[in-house]
Amino acid sequence: MEELRLSYSHLCKESGAEPQEVVLRQLHQPPQGRLDLAGQSLTVDTCRALGKLLQTQTVWTELVLSDCMLSDEGAPLLLQGLCANTVVRLLDLKGNNLRAAGAEALGKLLRQNQSVQSLTLEWNNLGTWEDAFATFCRGLAGNSALRQLDLRNNQISHKGAEELALALQGNTTLQQLGFLLDLRWNNIGLLGGRSLVNCLPSNRTLWKLDLAGNSVPSDVLRAVEQAMNHNQDQHAAFQKNQARTHILSREVQHLQEEKSKQFMDLMETIDKQREEMAKSSRAVSVRVGQLQEALNERHSIIKALKAKLQMTEAALALSNQKAQDLGELLATAEQEHTLGQQEAAERESKLLKDLSVTNERNLLLRNQVDELERKVKSQQEQLFLTRQEMTHTSAELKMRAVQAEERLDMEKRRARQSLEDSEKLHCKEMECITRHLEESQKATQERVHRLEALRLSLEEELSRVKAAALSERGQAEEELMKARNQARLEEQQHLAHMEEKLRLLAQARDEAQGVCTQQKQMVADAQARASQLRLQMEGQQRRLEELQQELSSKDQEKVAEVSRVRVDLQEQIGRLQAELVGQEALREKVAALERQLKVIASDHREALLDKESENASLREKLRLKEAEIARIRDEEAQRASFLQSAILTYVQGSPVRALSPPK
């Protein structure tokens, strides 16, 4: 606001005028978005400066200039500045007796300004000058931002009402906004009321038109009220239709999105099923290969188990050695932990000793302070005694002076003859007394000064000692706190380090124990497998020996063995055939899954077709709704034409019942 005050003062000085104090006071107030100059008489220079200021200001959204006695020169200057303003929303020009120049300036303002939404022009004389009011109405016809216009008590005649009706009828930019017009207490009359009624069918944005106090017949007022109600109802219906169409469009969009999502889900499920089938076929082929590899690998497992047995024995020995090493490390870590605790206890004892020393120092400093305070008290007592002595000496001197005067009187009475001698003696005595008095006073003053200087020095020394004691005490406390914190931090860090070491050692010990148990288990398993394999090998060897004996002994047993081998081969062939049958069954399952996929795809296609049919039905419903909305609009237009024809016939004097639509 200080910038606005400075710019206003500068503009006034440029025009050679002094700024008004009233305006400066209003500009000095904190910004609230409102400039209120109601009831203040504004000069032409002030109007010029405010007009230039309003061209660039962005603070005020409400401008109240009611009863400001704007002149024919000042009003156009002020309104010219508002033409370029884009911030002011409310303009109040009530009771300014605006004339032709003001009306023309207002018309220009309405043509150029597109930010003012409320314009109050009550108690002016705009309707007195018909040409100027016509200019104002033409500006209103080109405005698209005004929401409320107050033209009460403006001497508007029926011709002005006709111009206003033409402006409302020709305004094509206020089709989506509401407009309020107040024309109370003017001179509109019957002709003006009819012209306003005639413009209402072509203007659907005028929601309120107040014609009270204008000598307008009641039937015209009723027609205006009906038109206003009709405009409000039509606007409400239009908003409802817009809301319904918006809801339907959103529903259609939602359905389309749902269909697209369902289609995408279907495609994803189909892709997933295809991938699963491919995975299952690959898994079957891999399983067959694995079985074949397992048959080939069984011969090499025995050799690998022997090697593993040797490796596990070596690993068991290593793990035992590691466990011993970890136990030693754990013992050393525990010893380090105990040593750290002892060191922490020693540090704590040292810190306690330092604390006791600092406490003793504080006690000594306090004793010194107490001694200094006692010295100060003694010096103060001595000073008090010296002052008492000085008072006593002054009283004695006064008593001596009184006694000297009495003696002088007595000598005057006794011997008038020796007057000169006595006067000389008296003068000498007086001089001596005055000298003695002055010397005593000087001595007492010097003593008082010395005592005061001594008191000041003692107070300074006491303050220095107190400050030193406080500083030493603060330093000692800070050092103590630092030492405590450092000891705590070191102890915490050491404890954390030791705990981390213990945790790591325990974890390593647990891991080593787990590895040992696993290796022991593996060794036991390997030994069991080796024993089993040995038994199998021994059984095979015994069997081979028996076979060799049987082959060497009997030829018939060879034939029996050949037949038995043939039987075994046949059994193997049967097993292979069974595996082939299983593979064929798997193939049949794959074919069944493919058929199921085809059925699912056909079902999904049917669902898509159903959704498309639902879409078509919804589109048909939307088309029917749009046709119904168009029919409603046609009916409203027909009702409006019937109402217009009824009003015209009523105004012309013909009966209305024959033309009015049935209720």
C-alpha cells in the first residue's frame, strides 16, 4: 500500500495538484481488496490520478465511490482508467449525479472492460440525456461479464427503456450466464414496460427484472414475472439435461473401458494358457531327458560317493579345527571385555576425583567471596563512622562559634573602651576558627573520597572475583560434562564393539556347529550309502561267482538263463510300451486342453458379441434421450411463442383465451 500512496502522490504532483488527505488515509490502510471512498468529495485532479493508478493496480477488487460528487470532468477520467483494469469486480457509483459525459464514459467502460460483474448506479440522472443513455445501452449490449446492474432512481423514461430492451435483445454473449437488472423508481411507464416484455423472449439469461415504482400496469408486471420464472425453469432444465448427457456419456465410456479390459483379460488368459501348455510340454520333454540321464548317471554315482566320503572326512577335520580356533577367539574376546570394563571403572574413578577437586575449588572461591563481602561490610561500617565523626565535628565547631559570639558580647558589655583590641582579637580568633573548620572539612572530605574509592575498588574486585568464580565454575562443569559424555561414548562404543564381536563369534560358532552337524550327517549318509553299495557289490560278486559256477557246470542252466534274460527284456519292452501309452495319454490331455481353450475362446467371442449388442442398445437409448431432449426444446420454444403471441394480443386489446394454450 505504501507503493500505491507514493504513486498517487507522484501522479498528483505531476498534474500540479496536492494529494487529498482522505485518499492518502485510505491508501495507508492495509490491503483488503476494497477501496472505500464513500461520502468523500473527489476533485478532478484526484480523479485523474486515480484513473491512471487504476490502469495498472492489481490490489482492489471492489471500488466504492458512492456520494463522491463526481464532476462532469472527473467521472470520465476515472472511468477511462477503469477501461484497462482487469481486477475490479464491483463498482459502486451511487448518488454521484452523473450526467451525459458520465453515461457516455460508462458505455465505453462496458464495451472495453470485461471484469466488472456488479455495477451500482443508483441515484444518478442517466436517463435524462437520451443520447448519452443510448450510448450506455449500446455498451451494455456488447458486454459479456456483467451479472448485476442497479439503475434505481435514474429518471429513465419509456425511450430509455426501449434502448435498454434493444441492448438486452441484441446481447448474444450472455447466453450461459445469469443477469440481474434493477429498474425500480424510474419513469418507464406502460410503453417502456411493453418494450421490456417484448425483448424477454429473445433473452433467456435475464433471471430477475424489478420494475416497482415505474407506473407499470400489473398485467405487464405479471408477464415479466412469468418470463423470469420461465427463464429460470428453462435454465434449470438445461442444466439437468446437460448433467444427464454427461452421466450417460460417462456410463458409455465406462462400459467401453470395461469391455476393452475384459477383452484384454481374455487375451491375457489365452496367452497364459498357451504359455502353460508350452511349459508343460517342455517340462515333459525335460523330464524324459532327465530320466534318461539318471539311468546313465547311476553308474557314475558310486565313484562320486567314494570321492565325497573322503572329502567330507577332510572337511570334518577342518571344521573341528575351526571350532577350536573360534573357542580360543571367544575366550580372548571375553578377556578383552573384562579389561575394557576395568578401564571404564578406572576412568570413572578419575572423573569422580576431578569432580571432587572442582568442588573443593568452588568451595575455596565461595569462601574468598564471603571474605571479600565481609571486608566490604567493614569498610562500609568505617565509612559510616567517619560520617558520624564529621557530623560531630561540625556540631562542635558550631558550638564553639556560638560560645565565641557570647564571649564577644560579654566583652563588648564589659569594656567598650578596649573595643578596637577586642575586635582585632575577635577577628584573629574568627580567622583561626574558620581556618580550623576549613581544614577539618577538607580532611573529612578527603577521607570520605578515599573511603569511597576504596569501596569502589573493593566492589570491582568483588565483581571480578565473582565473574572469575562463575566462569571457572562453568568451565569446570563443562569440562566435567564433556569428560562424562566422552567416557560414556567411549564406554558405549567399546561395549557395542565388544557385543558386535561376541555376536559375530557366536554366529560363527553356530555356523561352524551347523556345518559340523551337516558334515557329520553327510558323512553318516555317505557311510550308509557306501555300506549299502558294498553289500550290493558283494551280492553282485557272489551272484557272478554263482553264475560262473553254474555256467561252467551246467549247459542247461545257460539256456534257462538266456530264457530268463529274454523275459527281462520283454518286461523292459512292456515298461517302455507303458511309458509310450502314458505319453499318448498326455498328448490326449493336451488335445483336450486345446479343445477347452477353443470352447473358452468361443464363449468369450459370444460374450463380446453380447456386450456389443448391449452397446448398440445403449446407443439407441442415448439417441432416444437426445430425441426426447430435442422434443422438449421444441415444446419449450412453442410455449414461448404461444406466450409471446398471448402477451402481444393482450397488449393490443384482443382476447387472450382464444390464443392461450390449454393448461
